[in-house]
Amino acid sequence: MNEFELIRDYFARQPVRRADVVVGIGDDAAVLDPPAGCQLVVSTDMLVSGVHFPEGTAPAAVGYKALAVNLSDLAAMGASPAWFTLNLSLPSADSGWLEGFCAGLFGLAGPFGLQLVGGDTTRGPLTVGIQIAGFVPRGQALLRSGAQPGDSIYVTGWLGDAALGLMCLRQELRLPEAEWDRVLQRLERPVPRVHEGEMLRGLASACIDISDGLVADLGHVLEASGAGASIELAALPLSPVYQAVRDQVGWNPAVARGDDYELCFTLPAQRQSVLEAQAARFGCGLRRIGVIEAQPGLRLVEPSGSVYRPDRQGYDHFRGV
């Protein structure tokens, strides 16, 4: 098949059709109609085979995760998803691979009402680039820069399971089959916390998604806010799978390995009661793990009271950690 047949057969046919897409796939560019009273939030991420996912990863998992990590960025801004574009580099136009990729991609796009409106395809090493756009009511975008001393620090979901999944793939950790499946699911199919991000509008003073690890990503919030923080390691939300192997793997997978795609946000004390009233709507769970402080730097406090220093600060593409 040629490039145009590939686009027609696999990407022009999709389950979502939005009223605010005036012109979508099939022209030189998309024509979109943003709603009045909202601001446009745009993000982009690129996934490279062998870097962001192991070579040989199932194509449905590649399609799913490529979109999920972009949805997570919108979630961290409190944005509601609307449109995305796809740039896809493929070694060959393999119909079986494309069918699986589209099943994962559009299987996630559908529940969020997210429409593919354009992109590009080319032959080359397997690389997926997505640009995503969504809306927030004017002035309500969540930023990294609003944390203040005294604010509580929260995270959604569980931390570290995706890192355990990668350790299993690399044969650095052995788990029973059922537990292996759970952590591999967290690695390959993270759930973007879009609805939770929307609920945090007007509540959170700062927010970020945990893609490179809690230490690295919370560090971005502290830098942008000109503040420091203390984290109680005993308060970290760890799954039963992680708790069973914590003595073996330590704290590092939960604080410094990344791929969690949970939200880390800060909350002023005067909004605590509002959050508590909404907590039941956070189906993924919610945990207070620390506090923002005036003293610069991030302090990880062990149950014994000593300061814990991870063996890395988070994932860095150009340092390879």
C-alpha cells in the first residue's frame, strides 16, 4: 500500500467525529473551531522504539501509550481533550501492525471524545509523535508555578508499578505471573488522569504529571514555584505488588524511575475541605505525601527520620538514566 492508502484505510476512518472540527483529515491542514470563553492547551510527545518502549512491544500497546502520555500532559494542565495529530515513522507498511496500533490508539481516543485531525507518515525507524490539544476555561489552567510554603502535596494512584514492569522485562526482577501482568499493564497502558485534572481546576495551586519520576517532576514544580518540599516516604501510595517486594527493590522505583503518569499537585490548606468532599470522585485514589516548604530543595524522609537519597534524580534522555 502507498502512503495515501495507509492514511485512508487506517486513520481517516476513526470512531470520533467532533462538531468543532470543521475540516479534518484529507486537506492540507485542519480547520478547528475552539469554544468561546476557553483557552487552548497544546502539548506534544514523541515515542521512539527501543527508548520509550521495548522493541517488539505489541502494536496496540504502542498506540495506546503514545496517546496516553499526551493525554496525561493535558490532565496535568486541567484541560479537556479535543483534537490530536499523528506523525508516524514506520519501517514498513505492515497491515497487521497498523491494525493493532489503531486499535490501541482509537480505543483510548474514543472514551475521551478525542478526534484525529491530521498528521504525517513516512518510512523510517519506528517513531510515534503526537500533538494534542484541549481546552480550559479562561484563566483556569493548572501550572507548575503556584505552589506556596504550607501547601500539601498529593499524588493520585500508585507509584512505582510501571518501573517494576520494566524491571521484569529486563529480567532484573521476578514476579508471579498475575503480579507480572499487573505491573506490565501499568507500564504499557497507563491511565491518564484527565477527569481528576479537570476536578482540580480552581483547587490545586500547582500540578504536574509524573512521567520522569516523582523526584524529577516535583523538582520542576519546586523550581518554577521558588520553593522546597519534604516528602514522607512512608506516605507514598504503593500497590500490594510493590509492598511485597519493597525490601528487595527499595524506594527508587517509586520516586525516581518514572512512567507512572499519575498527577502530583499541591493544595492550600484553606481548600482542604473542598478536596476532601470530592475525594470519593477520584476513583484512582488520592494520597497526601508531604508539604511545600520555604527552604529550597527536596527532602525525602524515611520512616526512621533519616533523609533518603535516591541513586538517580529521574529519567534523562541524554544521560540514559
